[in-house]
Amino acid sequence: MSIEQIYQDMKTKLNNIVPDFELRHKAELAHQINELKQERNAVILGHNYMEPALFNSVPDYTGDSLGLSRRAAETDKDIIVFCGVEFMAETAKILNPGKTVLIPAEKAGCSLAASITAQDVRDLKVRFPGVPVVTYVNTYADVKAECDVCCTSGNAAAVVESFGSDTIIFLPDEYLAGNVANETGKHIIFPTRDPSQNPEQSTTLDYQMIGWHGRCEVHDKFTVGDINNIRQQFPDVLILAHPECSPEVVAASDYAGSTTAMINQVEQTNAPHYLLLTECAMGDNIAAANPDKEMLRLCSVRCPYMNQITLEDTLKTLQLTQYVIKIPEDIRVRAERSVQRMLEIG
Ligand code: 13P
Ligand code: SF4
């Protein structure tokens, strides 16, 4: 595609979202990236939270964590450029170790991934011997390596239910754990670091889930008060929340699901107004794909880590072959077991 074609395509989709002078500049960058992508035999994966100009130009595939993990596992290209955060690029490397996996920003972290270490998981396993460990994919490879199975927001309840009625440890997202516990009818506890400070935990095993106090710093910002205010002004609004929002926020919303599930929900329904309780670039991307739908805005809640991924840096990534994701092989092999188990569950 020529620069002009890319520009026209972006203009059609993003006319009311990105200023024209910016679109021209972005179209030039996207053109260079697409040329280099062919030359280097690379595939670009773009998470649903990518900013609109990037999301709508260079990715070969867009999607949520689960969908992009599958794309990463099956690609036969030499290079995977992951336009997302570090734990996602790591998951691509875990699943397809023979490929060079690149991420455009050196340290695009995640507050959930930063909330727990491999040693924390080992300590929990000592305190709760024999209890299986489920970890959200929003964790680093060494944490995944300590666990039995991973999950994403798209399959968390199915993964938990695959253990039948057994007690499980669910890490590290406190809110996702609470939402899954509600969905599956399980009683959850959050043990303190010092067992003597937690009387509930020292009694018999009358709980079925053991959580951890990690939170997504973006989804933590949404409140039930926000929802009540919007419902007062727009009584017919359909509110969609990501399950990284608190259980109270999810209960006050009309729908909860992964980023792709939210996109599908907007596409498949016809509400007069929609409000998304998630990273705000995704609202722009949905608005661009559904110009007939009215997307309400609460405020501009952007993930500071996803926000680091730009077209400029994606170009540099391919030009300089940076930043390369590296995982020690013994950790990768153990982490792969957990991720593959998740993919088998669905
Ligand atoms: P999804 O798996 O739903 O895409 O979510 C990833 C994420 O980081 C949400 O904050
Ligand atoms: Fe992590 Fe939250 Fe950003 Fe998702 S939105 S990458 S969970 S900090």
C-alpha cells in the first residue's frame, strides 16, 4: 500500500479521532514499517489498547492477550514485533522460542506483573502445600514458571472451573480473583504475609480460592460513583467493564469481559450509548470501527505502559532489531507448560 492509500484508509476510519496533520505523518511512518516488515519477514501483533493510528495501520493481527498468544504460537515469520506490554511479548517468546521477539519500548511494564515475584509464589506454595496455582498472564515468565496454569481475562473462570471443587491459589489480581470467585460461586480469602495475622486462614479449609493483593493501576480508577453519575445522565447507557475493575464496579455494570469480548459486545448490540470502563485508547478504536455507535467518555484513563508503544518506536524496533525479549531457557520451559495448559483449556 502506498503512503497515500494508508493515509486515506486512516482518514476514513480516524477522521474525528486523530487530527489530519498527525495522520499524514503517521501514514508515512506506517508505510516505512510495513515495507520493513516485509523485508525482515516479521509479523506485528497489536493489543487492543494500542493508540488509534498504530492500531489501524501496521498490525497483522489485533486482539486481546489470549488471541495474540495464539497468533504468536502459530506464526512462521522470523520476527514477532509485539505492540503491547512486556509480559505479552514474553508470552510470545515462551510459546515460540525459535523466533526473535521484539518490543518497541524497553520497559513497558504493568502494575499487576510488578505486584508479585517468583519468590512470593514459592512462599505461598510452602504455606498452602499441594494447592494448585493459577496465574493471570499479566505476570513475568519467572512467576509463570512457578505456577500450574495461566489464565487471561477471557478464560479465567473456565481455567478455575477446570480444577473442579479443589481449592486453588489465584494470582496476582485481587479484583479479577474476586470477580472469578463471584462467577464461580467460590469463597475467596486474601492471606496476610504473616499467617498469625489472618485467623480465617488458620481455620479449616472452608474457602476455595486464595488471592493476592495485586491491582491494575488503570482499572482501579473506575468507581461505582462514576457509574451512578453516568446512569443519571444517560439512563439507557450500556456499561461494559474489564474484569480487572473491582467486583463492585463489575456488579454495577451491564457486562464484563476481556478487551476483545467488549469489542464484540459493542458490535453485536444496539444500545443508544456505550461506556467502556477500561483503557481509553480502546474506546477510540471501537468508535472508529463503529461510527454509528455513541461512545461516552468518562475521562482519559490511559495505561502509562501501553502508551509507550508508538509508531516511531515500532519503526526503530525493526530498523535496529531492538528490544529483544530474552528468557532463560529453564524458566521458559516451565512457563511454557503453564501457558500451554491454558491454551488447551480454551
Ligand atoms: P485482555 O487480555 O482482556 O486483552 O487484557 C489485558 C490487559 O492488560 C487489560 O488491562
Ligand atoms: Fe497492566 Fe493495567 Fe496496563 Fe493492562 S491496563 S497492561 S493490567 S497496568
